[in-house]
Amino acid sequence: MTRRHLTLGILLLVLGLALAGCGGDDDEAGGEAAATTDASTTSGGSSGGTTLNGSVGPGFDISLDGTDGITAGDYTLVVNDQSTAHNFHLTGPGGVDVSTEVSEEGEKSFDVTLVPGEYKFQCDPHASQMNGSFTVG
């Protein structure tokens, strides 16, 4: 009986360590990653050089600000990548396909031309829980 308890204890310890190593969810609501889009940080519109602000990490959060009511045009996407476990990947019509590297942290900028249609952003390693989308009118 003692050997069985020791084996069970070791198994539970290994399982706990494995789960801790998979990361966690910093979202207070639990279980769902934040995927937000709001226009608070840009002027919107198609006047070239308008900035969209993306963020990923340090927890399981990904966001892109400035997309509510967005119209076609030239934009600068500035991504604040705060984790070596995540990346920020934006894809959509017109050949838009830009991303940060999973293993790198820091700020990275991309010049993108958005055309009407639906765009998606995600963390590639955690796409099922870290993602969002927006529509360009």
C-alpha cells in the first residue's frame, strides 16, 4: 500500500509540473484570451500612415486597437510582443500576411495596405484561444 501511495504522489507531482509548464491564463474571467478591437488609439480612415497598435503576451492575451470602423488604406501596424512563447500574426485580403517571431520579444512595425474584407490576427502556437478579427469597410 505504501508503494502505491508513493507512485500516486509522484504521478500527481509530475502532472502538476507538466500543467504548470504549459502556461496559464492571466485573464480574470478565466479560460478565454482577450481579443479586443477599439478605435481609441488611431484616427481611422485611409490617410496613409495611420497606426494600428497590436499587443501579444505576456500572458495569453492578444489585441489590436484601432479597427472599429476602419476603412481601406495604408497603415502602420506596431506590435508590442511581450513573450517568447507567442507571436502576432495578421492575415487578410490583398496579400496581407505579417507576423512577429515566436522566439523574439520587443516592438516591431509593419506597413500594410488594407482593402475591404475580413482580417484575422492570432498567436500561431495558441491560435485556438488567442485570436481576433476585424472587417475593413
